[in-house]
Amino acid sequence: MITEQISGNIIKEGDSALVWFSDDVTYMIEVSSGQKLSIHCGKPIPHQDLIGKSYGQWIECGTERAIVLSPTVEDLVMKARRESGIIYPKDAAMILMKLGIRSGSRVLEVGTGSGSLTTALASQVAPGGKIISYDVREDFQKLAERNLKRAKLLDYVELKKREGHEPFEDREMDAIVTDTPEPWHEVENIKLSLKNGGRIAALNPTYNQIEKMAEALGNSGFIMIEAMEILVRGILARPGKTRPEQRMVSHTEFILFAVKPASI
């Protein structure tokens, strides 16, 4: 118990918790005494019953039992409240790797949406970095703010309202991610805000969009232009009958990457 307390593995009031059942049903909550978690297989679970327990501990739920875990970034992204499409973890992970985003990075995001990608970006730049995220819709940013607050990452994000294609206020950004329908209109603004050697990722669902964006970036002097699609197929790993799952996370977005050289 002493080791768990030192490591922060004890669940406290206000902590986030993922409750997992053996049928793969999960619930994510912010632990609050006085509240109850309604579940699919028995009586509601009082949050109070979780306080003082350690993450990784089983709890009894009538005839079923569940395990309580600390949410991962994937959980925070997939469980975010949404009013728009989200960026899936498979795509977010590649964006983080290809853009070289790390603790201390300054990243500009064009198109906050529900804040799912913002959450992944913020988790990576913490504690010394910052995400500056723009959106034209105030309602989306309010939703993103709630999701980021729930993930305890709001301190690393600055949300800004923007009209049309006006230039961004920010300069010398390490990386820029754009998730808008017509990102080619933003190329000159991106050049102004991105540092020399900085990297950009543009996300779009159709071939026509990434083709037009690739052309605009090339004409503007960007280099190392590449596009990709990431497909994830699960495997049912079972003794003597392992096989791929019939359903998979296939097309979500095309991702276009490029680098700004000093000469443009």
C-alpha cells in the first residue's frame, strides 16, 4: 500500500477511472463521492466504493466483476464527448511521431472540433509545451474545453476563435496540424507561423483533397511531401484458432505530411 500511495496509484476524489468488464464494455468516469455509475449488468456502482482502492483492483458487481484502470490517452480520445468526427488513435500516433512532437513543443492546430486530437497533442507536449488550437465554431471549442478539462490537459492548451482565413497570431511554431475541408487556402498562413524546419500534417478524407493540398504545398516551396492512410486490423489470438477479426478500423483520414525549408 505504501508503494501504491507513493506512485499515485490510489484512486482519489476527482480522479478519472476506466471501469472494464470481461465482455469488453467500458465506462470512463470522474470519481465523485455521492455519484453512482449505471452499468449494463447490475446495480449502479457508487463512486465512493472506488475511492481508496488502487488502479488495477477488481470490484464486485452482483454476479459480475470489473477492474478499475487509469485511463490511457487512447481512452481519453475515444471516450471524448463529440459533436463531430474524431481523429482515431491510429492516426494521432503517426502524427505525433512524424511531426516530432515532444514535451516542450509548441503546436498550432487548425480545426479544434471536439478536441480528440487536441487531447493527444496536449498529452505529448506536457508539461513544458503548448497547443494553440483554432476553430471557427465557438460551440465546438466549448465542447473541446470540457473534454480537455476532463482529461486534465486544459492547462497545456489555448483555444482561440477565428474567422475565415485570417492569419494566425502565432509564430515560430514547431509543428502545425490542420483538419479543415480546404487546407490549401491556409498554406500561406501556415508558412508565416511555422518555423524553418517545422513540419505540417494535413488531414482529409478524400483523394481529391490531399491531391490539391500536396500541389499547393509543393508550389509554395514545402519539401518531403508524403501522404498515407493507416489501417488497423485486430487479431483474435486464441489457442489453435487465431485469425484476423472480421471487422476493422479502415479508412478514417488520409494524412499529408510536409516540411518547411528555410529558403521559402
